[in-house]
Amino acid sequence: EDQVTQSPEALRLQEGESSSLNCSYTVSGLRGLFWYRQDPGKGPEFLFTLYSAGEEKEKERLKATLTKKESFLHITAPKPEDSATYLCAVQASDDYKLSFGAGTTVTVRA
Amino acid sequence: NAGVTQTPKFQVLKTGQSMTLQCAQDMNHEYMSWYRQDPGMGLRLIHYSVGAGITDQGEVPNGYNVSRSTTEDFPLRLLSAAPSQTSVYFCASSSPRYTDTQYFGPGTRLTVL
């Protein structure tokens, strides 16, 4: 069974204080690892897909990296608008389904 | 494009009542799925469909039914609501060839008393 564990559960940052979120996973053959952003009262919004160890992707202040056992979402010099819950999900190579972690709630204070 | 739409946005039911949550997408996506989101547990897959006329169970299917008569619509039916079904429900869609871009609807917040 695919498993996804995200840490920490919550992260409070000062504006400009860079940090990283962790997503560790077990899956029977990884097809893709996905990062989503979710704002309160809204549906998840797609950020990145990573397919193989060593791959990196960036979008504004966010950078996602992937190893064989975990992924990191780095937030560089965050702003208050980066406050959200960040979700990680994995997809097995023989499946369409996504398995999600519980998420990390990030709060950035001005 | 409206993307993925869900109705209603909020719903309160009494135990034992039945209802249907609506989901529609206008992107001609073949793959559609229903998730529920509970505090501390992340998104859990209820049912999914890889095309019209094809559905399958996810991780937590008990108490829910689905059907897929058209590419656009994927309704979720609660047969006899229970307090344990109080949750936020999300519908999502994607193209099977590009499942990395799974688009989510805005969600339905359901309370069962």
C-alpha cells in the first residue's frame, strides 16, 4: 500500500525566513510525485510533478526536489501570500490514483 | 472553461437522508475522481472513473455510489447519510495521458446531524 507522510504538520515563518517541507513516501514503483497548494475553503491547486530522483522544479519562491525516498518543498524568502496548506501525493507506476499526505500548513507572518 | 464545478457548496443532512453531490467538468477529461478531506487525514479517494461507463472503488467507498453516464458528469450519491460522512468532498479530473495535472473543484462541505 502506498504511504505518504508529510512533516512538519504546521510551520510558522517570519516573512523572508526560508524553510523546507518534507514528504517521505513508499510506493511500488513511482510514476510521479505531486505537490499541491490548498487555500482555506478551496480545492487543491497543482504546483509541480516530479518523476525521477534528482529532478528539481521551481516556481517563484518554491522549489521542489526528489530523492528515492522523499521530496522537499523549499520556500525561499516567503511572503504572507505563501501562507497555505501544501499537499504531497504519489502515483504508482501501474495506477492513475493519487495517494495524499495529510499536508503541512504554512503561516507566514509579515 | 469553467474547469471542475461542484454543487452544492454547503449541505446539511439528517442521519438516514440521501443526497447526490454533483460534479461536472468541461475539459473533456476521461479520468474523474471523488475524495473526502478530514482534518489530519489528508485527501482519501472514494471512487474514481477512467471513462464513461467505467467506475471503480477507491480507499473509502462504503456508503457511497457513483455512476458515469457522460464524460462531463460524475455524481456522488450518499445512500443513507451517517455522521461519519461529515466531511469536505472534492471532485477532480484529468486526462489519463497527463494525470500529473489533476484539476480539483471548489469542494462541498457536508454536515450530517
